Amino acid sequence: MIVASPWTKGGWVNSEVLDLTSPIQFLEHFVYKKTGKKIIETNISSWRRKVCGDMTSVFYRRGRSDAADKITPVVRNEHIGRINNARSKDLPSNFIPLDSTDRDNIRHHGMPDWFNSFQEKGVKPACAIPYNMAVNARIENGAFTLDFGVGKCDTANKKVAVPFYAVSHNNYEKPETKGRVWNFAVEQQKALNYPWKLDEFLEDTIDMDVHGPNGFFRSFKCSKSSNLGVRVTERRRGRKPILVLEMVEKGHRYDVRDVSYKLFEGKKTLSRSNRRLEIDLTASFGWYDVEITSAEDPTFYLQFAGHVETGYNSFTDPLMGS
């Protein structure tokens, strides 16, 4: 969606989950603020209202200091000149023609390796969005359990719910179902704990990924007997985004590496004598991508990636724009 408004100028990016009901929810909010009258579209379910935003995060908030117009105005004569010059250009020729065999191969096997799409370089200013997410895992009582949490966010006009999906890259239950997906919607300040029985994983290891909005990603790889003794949470300290790693069980030593953003060199360690680690994400605009391993357990591998929301505006992912 492209939003054109005096209160959105500047080429900002918004990554809140929105859908076709979001403009309707925005109109409800706008009419109420403007007139004091509540007008409700009763066909929008409560689930969809919580999961899909009302678009208010798209617009400038009162007092936002970075709302100044930074757009370079179009120079009319130069712009018209480019349009006129386009009439004399040859037809495009820098394409690869596809015959019926190529089309059938793409239809059945996907795009070939030579087809690449490119992300424009650089970053754009990004709106603050109402997410404060956490997903951690534990193994106990004969189950692998994911603990989902969505914290309170001061920038939201309403209670939100966050959609996640989990995918198992190992077989779970018979018949064999590698790649099986589970969908979740987690309401703000209402923790959700979901267990998978260990004896229903058909292999000796667990390989589970979790995806959420705006680049949120978790990967849990371990044996059924592993101690998943690290919990990761997102924090803010004023405008400063912080990633907190905590060791929650005894006996193991964990190595932490920055995969993508060069926030620190080499590795940091979690151990019995250093059970807590805070990583300042200011240099990466709140984006993070860390991996955690254990020399004591070669099957153990965790990866945590995403963006810490502070309630203030930020920038898009510098890794994607590099």
C-alpha cells in the first residue's frame, strides 16, 4: 500500500501487519476522534482487529521532531524533458525471451538461478510500530515447548495481537510431515505456551523455526536431551534498543556471535560467572541477528533475529539495503 498524505511525507516505511480491513478501522478511529461518534463495522472480527492494525502508526504523531519535509522538489522542466525524450528511445531489448518449455519449467520447478531480483541499496526512515515480541524454547516434562509473549507497547491505540508461524524441518508425527507449519496469534500481555511431545518427533533432533512480523525470526536446533538454557528478550532504555541474553540453567557455557551487523567482534560468552549479556543495538538502528552455540553440546544451535521497537521512529534493515 502507498499512503499519500501531508502527514506521511518523507518516504517512510511502515511494517505493521495490515490488511483490507485496516483502512476501515482507520476511518472508525478518525471519525471518532473528529466527531466523538463511534461507528463500528460489525463484519470485522475481534481476531482481525487485534492482529491487523488501524493504520494510525503510519501517520506523524504530534510533536514528532523528525517530521520535517526532506523531499527534494521535482524540477518541472527537467522532468518534462525526460518524458519528451522517452518518445525517441528504442523499444526495450535487455530481456530474456522465454519459450513454452521455459514457462513449463518455471511453473513446475520455480524460478531458475539466473533470475535475480534486487533490493534498492540504502535505508529509509521507518515508522514506530506497536510490537514487543519474545519467543523462547525449553525442553522439560517430555515436551519441546515454545513460550510466546507480546509485551505492552505505549504507541498502540488498542490491544494488539501478533501473528507467528512455526515450522518443523524435521519429521513430526506419522505420516511423516517434514515442513509442517503451526500458526499462532498471541495477544498482548497474554503469554502463550505451546508444547510438542518429544516422542512424536521422528528423529533424534529438533529443528524448529519461528517467523513473525518485520523480520522477527527464531531458530531452535538441538537434540531431545539438550538444555535450552538461554532466553533472549528485547528491551528499550529510553530511545536505546537493547537485546538481553540470559542463562537460565546451570552447567553450560554458551558462545554468542553477531551474524550480520558487526555490533561486536569475535564472540561473547554466557557462563556461570557471566549469566547475563546486554547488546546495545543503536549502531544497527535496533536490528539484530545473533547465533548461540555450545561447545559442550554440538547439536545445540540457536539464532535470534529481528528489530527492537522503542516507541520511536527508526530505519529499515541496513543488512537488506547493503
